Amino acid sequence: MSDGPPATDGKLIPELLPRLLGMWDGVAVVVGSIIGSGIFLKVGNVDKALLDYGFAPILSVWALVGLVTLCGSLALAELAAMYPHAGGPYLYLREAYGRLPAFLWGWTEFWVVRTGSVGALACATVLYMTELQPMSPPFQCLLAVTIVLGLSLINVWSTRWGANVQNLTAIIKVLFLMALIAVPMLMGRFESANVQPIWSGGDTSTFLRALGIAMVAVMWPYDGWINLAPIAEEIHQPQRNVPLAMVVGIGIVILVYLGANLSYHLVLPMSHLATTERAAADVFTSLFGPWGGQLAALGVMCSTFGATNSNMLTGPRIYLAIARDGLVHHSIFKVHGTYKTPANAILLQALWTTILIVGFFLAYENPKKAFDGLTDSVIAAGLVFYSLTVAAVYVLRWKRPSADRPYRTWGYPLTPALMLAVYGLTFYSLVAEQVDAYRKTGALKEVTVVAGLIVCGVIYYAFARRSARARASA
């Protein structure tokens, strides 16, 4: 096990990021990273896919993906306790498979996964802001960029202040979802007929295809479960606090998601939810009238804003780890002399995220379509690398059986295997759907774009390694 951060050009980087965060900060990062836009904006996608099969499959897919996410986090916690340094999955992939797969994770994180998540969440924040104040698409784009730049500056200035924003928004979003769950019950405004039929049956192959499409949609609401690991270097007692924060945080998310979906479906018919892009606002509007929809929009804005910030915290630590290994310019690993934050990495992330937002707005001229395009790209890439990260538990148990493991995966080897099996089936479903779409329209979709991006990463890596060896020889 590595006792310090990675090396660059054969020299250990002496300056570590300071440990400023506690266990409850970690829980806030987990909850705040996962609960963002998906529980509000992807409900319709799930209901649309499974509408013909009844309420049981709809609720079950949210529970199943939650269970799978928990299984993945149990494996991730073992790896984070072994390597409690900045970079998270980049380090685990490097130790398990070597530098190239690890670099491709970081490469994809920068170009698609992390920056795409930040951009999507900023777009979701603006989408709900238009509920309060209608605005033109160009102004929506400008506002999304402003959110990204503003949060970037906060995280450049202070990790502690970035964590404070995270903690506050995590509390607000959980309270908002608890209100969404409890208020309809307290007011007696629910109808059991809305969840009928519970199960309507149907052709098995068609159902499994629909289930796969729904699972892809639910992957986004649960995305972010991996976000705590990259900041382990800044958490006190990471061998204890990182695993504990992951389990507690994901447990909270699962309970809240199931409760919110039950509330949605008891208040509104499935046919309505299958066509809406504003499920929470529709629930509050049905309870309180127009001002209820505005109140819901405000709650969702706080949720997506906080999730945007959590991704701001995570991504730069991954790029910093890659720079420590000499695979990108050394300026990326610089810790700011005054603020003690990875300032250069944060600003680089903000720059590319801004380009993505502007590009998707120009392509779609609609924040919801830009949001869906960004999230689909994130999930396509995430399914591959999240699976490799969890599988690293098996590889390292074999390669380094005597390594110190302060925490061992509960349920090993079954729990990681469940996650890998479900992710594999979901990826197959995603590829099959996009192959059909290509045959019908001839348009290249997210899987193709991500595959091309990985090929570009391999080419860049070859040049980066050659340059690193040249510097070492010099």
C-alpha cells in the first residue's frame, strides 16, 4: 500500500492537501452528490419506460439500483481505506490494472463524466429557475455558466467554505424531500388508485428491454456515489470515516428516493408522471396551487445547486492525482500557496464545463434537452469505469492479499458481483438501444462518442508517457 501521494518524474510530491473534513462532511458529500436533479427530472423517463407494466416495476427499479449502488460503495470503501489520497478511483485503477486504464478513467472524467455532471446540474438548476422567472435560452446558458464559475471560485478560495455550501444544501434538499413525502400524507391528498395496476404482466423480452431503459434513467439519480473517494486525502481518519460516510449517506438516499417515488405516485397518476418533466412541482401545485409549484422549483434549485458544488469538490482531486504521476502538465498538481486548494485544477474544470454547456445549448437550444444529452453521456462512460473500479477489489485481493485493509467489503465476494452484473446488463441495454437508434436515424449517440474519446485518450497517453520518460532522462 502506498504511504503517500503518487510520484511525478520519480519524485514524491511533498505537499498534501490539508485534512479539513470530518465524517459528517463526508455524509453531506455523498448525499449532496447523489441527490441532485435525477429524483426530480428522471421520474418521467422511468415511468414512460415501464408504464405498461404497473407500479411495482417502477418502484422496484429505484430500489434495485439503490441496492446495487450500495454494493458498489461497499467495495469502493475498502479501496478508499487502503489508499486514502486525492484521486480516488484513479489510484485504485492504477494499482489494480496499471497506469493506462487509470489514466483513461481520469481522461474520461475530465472530458465527459465530471464536467458533464457539473454542466448537467447547472442546466437543471436553470431549468427550475425558469419556473420562477421565465428567461430566454441565451440567458439560461449565461446563468448556467455563471453558476459554474461562481462555485468554482468558492472552491478555489476555501475547501472549508466549499464543504459548508455542501452541508447547507444537503440539509435543505433532504428536508425538502421529506416534506414532499410527508405533506401529501398529512393533508390526506393521496389516492391509492394511482398506483394501480401494481403489475400488469406482458412479454418477458419486451419487459426486460423496458427495464433496461428504466435502469439507465435511474443510474443518473444515483450517480455521485463514487464522489467521496477522490477527497479522502482531506478527511480526518479516512480509514474509518470514508467507509462509514459512504454507507450512511447511501442508506439515507435510498430511503428518501423510495419515499419520494411513493409520494409522487400516490398524488399523481402514472400516465401523468410518464409525460412530465417537473414531477415535484406538479405534486406541490396539486396541493397548494401555483405558488406550490414555485416553492417546489425553489427546493429543486437548492438540490441541483448543491450537487453542482459536490462535483466541484471531487473532480479537481482526480486531475491533481494524474498530474502527480506526470501525465498532464505539472501546474495542475500545484496547491495554492494561500488557500491550500487545487486551484489550477478547479479552474481548468470550470473552463471545459463552460465549453460543454455552451456547446450543448447551441446544439439543443433547450436546457432539458441539453441536460438529457449531458447525463446520457455521463452514464455511458460511468458504466464502464465504475465497473472497473469495483472489480479492482477482486484484482487487489489477488495481487496484494497481505496488504493492510482497515475496512473489508461486507458481503464479499457477492456484493461487488451483484453490482457488476447489473451494470453489465444495463450497459448492454444502452448499447442495444443506441444501435437501434443509429439504424433508424444514422445519428451517432453517446456510446460511440465515449468510445472515440477513449481511443483519443490512448493516443494521448502514449505521447505523455514518452514525454515523461524524456524529462526523467534529462
